Amino acid sequence: MEMFVLITYDVNTEDAAGKKRLRRVAKVCTDYGVRVQNSVFECVAEPATIALLKQKLMKEIDSEKDSLRIYDLGRRSGPKVEHIGAKETIDVEEPLIF
């Protein structure tokens, strides 16, 4: 059964290496989820896929300088996210059309 996770990160971008890490972290996240704010992604996937995502993200960050948080919001049995504000909300389970 699929899990619903929220991924947040803060990458230190004081140098060029940090800016590169930031781009790589964002790229990994976009491969698995939907950006809902600058450094916040919602992902719906099987537990094995989430474990792979976590492994990839841990390779990209510098644990001495950066922060990565993964919130397990449980099994996806119904809406658990309430959005208020200007930015359009995206249903991560709907088909994505480019």
C-alpha cells in the first residue's frame, strides 16, 4: 500500500558546491514527487520506493551543512492535506500532463 510522505530540505548555498547540491536534491525530489513549495515535496509511493528516495537524497546532501526532513504521513486513505492561500494546490495522485 502506498505511503504519503512530505520531504523538506535546507541546503547551505554559501558556496558553489552548495548550489550544486541544492539542484541535485531538487532533481531527485522531482523524480519522485510534486513540489508544493520551494523546498517542500509531496510524494505518494510504495515503501520500497520511499526507501530508495531517502537513500538517493542522503547521497546528495552534506550532513554537516544541510538538513533533510522526511515526514511519514501514513497510508494514503484519504485527503490529509489542507491548503489555504494563493498557490494552486496539486493532487499528487492525479495524472501529470505536460
